[in-house]
Amino acid sequence: MIKRFFFWGMAILLFASSNLGITHTSAAESPVGSVKTIQDKASILRSGNLIPAQTGAMVYTGDILQTDQTGSLGVIFRDDALVSLGPNSQVKIDDFLFQPDQGKFSFLTRLIQGTAAFVSGQIAKLAPESMLVQTPIATIGVRGTHFAVQAEGGE
């Protein structure tokens, strides 16, 4: 199951990456990425408000990306990183900072539950120690280019 999800998630996200259209800004309230693909039901939990995910919707630091029992969601970040969520999944964007001209990088996400596939972007290439994925039982330091992770339960 995870191999099939990983393969299709990566294929969808790699295809979607050819149409970025994301501007690179450094303001604290700037979007950190955007939704590129959706299947069935997915949403963004932002400041206590549940927003149905739509292609092109902006993603911000602090957002929780989530899918229902049959949903999937693909997001591309400003550093070209790709994240694909499988069914019944939640990922929180805890921190994102991409200011290469100032040498400032941070990408911290937390997989609360479910399955997620990641393809690293410029942050992992320029400052590998700055890209971390937390799970309920471990923190993963990203040193490669892509991986998938699955977690059960919740926070």
C-alpha cells in the first residue's frame, strides 16, 4: 500500500511541479506553498478554521493539511519541495523559512497521522540539517531526495 501510494504521489507531484507559479517572498505572512493536486476530500485547518482544499490554495506556516478516508493532497513549497498526503492523513507545517540570499533555511513538518511522501527541495540541498519531519515517535532529518513515512494515531 505505501509503495503504491508513494509511486503515484511522486508521479502526481513531479508532474505538478512543472507549473509552479509560486513567487519567492520573505514576509512572515507570505504563503509557503500551494495546493497542486487533490483527490476526493482534503482540507486545510488554519487558526481553528477548516478550509476545503482547492487547487491553487495557498499554504501557510501553522496550517494543518488533512485528508479524509479516501482523499489525497499534493502541495508544492516555495523551495520546490513536494509533499503528498495519502488517505486519512494530517501534516502540520510548523516552520518554513526560505531566504537563500540571507542564508536562512528551515522546513519543519509534523506528520500527525497517516501517510506522506516527501521530495526534498532547495532547503535540503542548501542546508540539509534544516529540513526535519517529526512523527509521533521520531524526528527524521532529510538527507536524501525523497522518502515516504507512515504514522498511526495522533499527536
